Amino acid sequence: MNRQMIQVIPGITTSDGAGVRLRRSLGGHDRQRLDPFLMLDEFSSNDPNDYVAGFPPHPHRGFETVTYMLEGHMLHEDHLGNRGHLKSGGIQWMTAGRGIIHSEMPQQESGAMRGFQLWINLPAREKMKPAGYQDIQDASIPRVHLPHGGLIKAIAGRCQSSNGTVIQGPIHGLSTEPLFFDIHLSSDEVFSHPVPSSHHSFIYVYEGDLSIGDQAQQAPRQAALVLGEGDRVTMQSGANGAKAIWLAAKPLHEPIVQHGPFVMNTQEEIMQAITDYQQNRLTTP
């Protein structure tokens, strides 16, 4: 059964870090979320005043952050000694776990800076595990080429092509079993793919025109488009093609208590995270 669009969560303009201008859908108004997805930001500007201040050192605990760069160049550095150059088409997948202190700073003073940051919750049993970091360049992300000119970048999960070929994205083996595709469709092209019926799923259109499901529901741009029940997702582009990210993951069904960059299950755990950070214990076992 094809999934249909059941909710639209529009992106709202805000800023984060040291003043980076962005558009927040998930995690924005009334902190609307889609378990286990906590937040989705889109940043997109040709004006360096919107991004040059970047994200100076700051802490996280209890979840994973995913930064996908469409255009531009940012430098990741963290307390573990990781140093990653996030360039056009690349992705950074960071597990905060018990705690990480990192920065993401633009390495350009002009031109376009464009991409997404996604926050994915961790199950309670993993919130205090050691932090980790993966820096994946564009050339390491496998593609599926569609019969009519489109392509799929498989960032997380398994992607099946129309001829039955299956490719595995570089991110796999996580508890939430995430699927993350960047979908580029040519004119009037259809893409259909199975998805576990247990997973929550949404689409975010960032270019062109797209319709979703059996009813060809027109998909607004710059909004998290929440999909209902089913075991398949089908989408079709308009005359000028479309680009969208599609995400799905296994929900955790656990309580969420958030205080800024800390996401735990109880208020007591949040207070402990704040105390640990203030006393320089956030990242120590």
C-alpha cells in the first residue's frame, strides 16, 4: 500500500549557532517531531552574512546529528580530535551519545552555502554510549541511476533499483534503522520504493515540483511532509523535475525531554547533563 501525505509541517525562518539563518520544519513550531526525528533544518543562502559566523564549539548529548551539504564547505572539529571537511555532496554523521563538544565553521566567505541538518533520537539504552563521528565524502555515497534520467543517492539504508540491484548506503546497522535518500527526478519521472511498515517517514522537497502517493498529492516545498501508513512510497516529479530528501526510521516510543542541545528521557537526566557540562564532565565516562 502506498503511503499518502497526512501532515505538512512548514519550515519557519529562524537562526542558530552564532547567527546562521535557516528554515526549521521538524522541531520548529511547538517542537513538532516525528519519532525518532527530532529536528530538520535547511540552510540556503548566497549571502555570507547568513552563514559566515557558523556554529562555534557547543555540546550535545543523547542523540545523533546529521549534516548533509549540498553546496559549500564547512569544517567539523570536536573534543575527540576529529577534523572533517564537509564539502558539496558530503555528509557528516555524528553520534553525540554521552557527550560531544564540536564546532562547524564555514571555510568560505562568499558563494552559496546550502544543505540540511537532521537530529535523530537515540534509544534510552544508547544515550550514554561513547560519542562517534563519520565523515563521508560525496564520492563514497553510492548512486542508483533511474531509467528516465533521475538518480538516487543512498546515504543511509538499502536502495533497490528497477532492475533489482540493491545498493547499501554508507550508514547502516543503527538501532533506528534509518533510510536517507537524496532523490533527483527528471521531468515527469516516477520513483517508487518499499519502506518497512513499522517506520515513520517524511519527504522534504527542496527544488521543483513533486506529487506523492496514489492521489498525486501536490507536495509543498520547504516543509516536512509526513507520510501515513503503508509499505511503499511513490512520488512523481513535474515538468521541470524535482529534488527531495526522503527519510524513514523505526520509532522509539520513548519519552522525550529536551533542553537545547541535550535530549534525554527524564528531567533528572537533563539536569544531570547540564551539571556535567558546567563541571566539564559531559564527555568523560
